[in-house]
Amino acid sequence: MEIVVLDGYCLNHGDLDWKAFEALGDLRVYDRTPYPEIAARMGAAEVMITNKCTIDRGILDALPRLKYIGVLATGYNNIDVAACRERGVVVTNVPAYSTESVVQSVFGLIFEFYIKIGSQSASVKRGDWERSPDFCYYPWGLKELYGKTLGIIGFGAIGRRVKEVAAAFGMKVLVNTRTKRLPEDGFEYADADRLLKESDIVTLHCPLTDENKGMINAEAVSKMKRDAIIINTARGGLIVESDLGEALKKGLIAGAGVDVLDTEPARKDDPLIAAENTIVTPHTAWATAEARGRLMKAAADNLAAYIQGEPLNVV
């Protein structure tokens, strides 16, 4: 069986290996594959492994021998799943591998706003502490999480883990989700309006769909507290970036910490990069060494299960 990895560099910068895939067939790995080169690089291979390559009907039409697509991610909106089903192409993903990594990034972004460790260190290294007449100084408006309200939009594995960590900090938690379960201790379900109005921090943990695209827009932001912040480690398309950028410019909310943008890689004129009081990281919340190792193993396990006739994580 011939296996082609189209964009392996995103997962493996050289600190991991592909041995688990090599054990399953003849493996070819490309760091990156532009759309026009996908068909040629795949050739007659039956197995495609990809993270973000766009696989549409045109690509599928050019690959009649393709039997399996293994997505090196949880999200699979880059794959025309309906067209794959029509052709009998099995598509698998890897759920839940990055939960702990994303959760720590969520709180890392929050901490940058609340206790500003990076700014404090930079101040000390500039010599500000040496020149201080007092034993300490704190012009940054430091805050504590205890007693604050965290609004979680989306309540899958990551949202639920964020809730648990927030509870450990003594936060009140409001949850907005399409799929409510029985009431549980430690949080309350809330409609979107209440969550936006009452939360000190709003964090997004829902998949991007046609229904929620642009859910954080001018109207939504207008309902938030002026000293609230918003965190997005989910999908950039959940936010209307021009609206949020304008709100930040006008001081309608206090800040935004985002790991994802609507266009990736970032464009030079992205409104959130240019906006005041923003922290932007390059879609790395998922990318700890531990999470990538779990992803590599799970993706290989998915392919092995398919070969054995018992596919896992089919989407």
C-alpha cells in the first residue's frame, strides 16, 4: 500500500518520526504540497494523509484509486466529505488529542491580560525596578481570576476541561452550547445574551459552522462589559475581525487573545494584529510536543484500523 503525506511539516518539524506509518506501507512524505501539485504527488496511491490541503471534487476526480484520507487534525472542513462518501473514500480525523494543550493556552492568554508577566519582566530588564524608589511597582492594573465570570461558548472536550480549570481558580462559569446535558455542579447554562453581558472573559470552543460564522460581531461585542476580554483558540471565522478590531480601538472591550485568524497564514492588514490590546499567537495552541506525539500515534492507529477492516474515527 502506498501512503502519501502531503503536508507533514505542520505536524513534524523533525522532532518526531514517521515510523508508525512506514510500518503500514510504502511512505512518501512532503513538507508542503500546493493545490496544483496534489494529484501529481498522489499518483496511484490509495492513502492520503493531510492536515490542511484542500481536497475537493476536482482532486477526487483526478484520484480514482484513492481509498482513504487520514486528516492530521480534529477539524476536517478542508475535505469535501460528501464527495468522499459518494466515491467510497473513507475519511478519518483525530479527536481530543490536543485538549490539555489548548486549555493551557487559553489560560496563558488570560494570564497575559490579568497579570501581564511578559510586560513585568520586560520592565525589569529595562531597568525600571533598579530605578524604583519602592520595593515593588504595579502600574499594569493586575487582576485575579477568583470570583470572575468565565463564559464558555461550546462545550465539547476542550470547553469542559476549561470549565474544570476555571472552577479550580474559583471562577463562576456560564456555558452556552447547542447540546445541553443534565445540570451539573460548577457551572450554569446561559443563553448567548446573558453570557455576553455577565462574563468578564468569553472563550470560544465551538466548531465553525454556517450558523455560527461571525457570531462575535459588532452586535455581540456591544453586549459585553467594557472591561471584558475575549479568547479564541477555536476557529478564526467565529469572529468578524473588522468589528472586533473597531471595538478594541474604541475601548468597547478591554482586550482579545486569539490563536486563530480568519485567514491563515495571517495577512499583513489583519484587523486583529493591528488592533490595540490584542495578543495573537500563530495557531499553536494545539502544537505542544506531547500533543503532536499523540496526534501522530492516533493518525497511524486510524490507518492501521482501516487496513484491518475496522476503521476508527470515521467522519
